[in-house]
Amino acid sequence: MNKKSDLAIENHKNGQSCSSAVLCAFIDDAGMTVDEAWNAAMRYAGGKMDKCGAVLAAELVLKRKYGEEIASKKIAELEKRFMEMNSSLMCRELKGIGTGNVLRTCRGCVTDAAVILEDLLK
């Protein structure tokens, strides 16, 4: 395993939430300690902020790495690409809550957010 996106997927397989799986895989890029990453990720997991926690974690990495101004363009690209892949950014919609129509699994969202993030960090 040599890619951070692979680490994010492995983190999720090992029981981490969507947000912590992504954030902890990219902790160096975010310039955070493990404790800071865990605390930040707790705010995003399980649809607490409506938007997918994996996407929110990826956005946080971009903000911390590049600052608000540069990150805003990268975040727009992240969201555009994620939407093209999954038709939504909203956790409820992705999970099919209320509709029964699952657009993407949590593992799939972690994968997509991490792969896009990895590309945007190049």
C-alpha cells in the first residue's frame, strides 16, 4: 500500500468513520496531530453536517494545506468530481435514507473522496 487513498480505504475497513478514514490517511497534508484529526473527524462522521463526511474531511485537508483562497478552487473541483461520480454530496441521499435508493456506500464515498483528494494534492 503506497497511496494515501489506499490507506483511507484500509482505515475505513478497519472500522474508522468515513471522515476519520480520509483525514487520518492525509494527516501529513493537513498538518495535524492524530488527536486533532480525530477530534475534527468526529464533527463530520455519520452525516452530522449533512454533507458526506469523507468529502468534508477532504475539504478540511485542502483548507489546511493551501489556505482558504487557493483551497476554494480545489474544493469546487473536488465537489464537482464527486457529484459527477455519485449524483449527490449529501450523506442522506448517498445512503438512500428516506428513499431506499442507495447512491453510494460509505466505503465507496471514502474511496472516491480520497482518490480525488490525492489527485488534487499533486
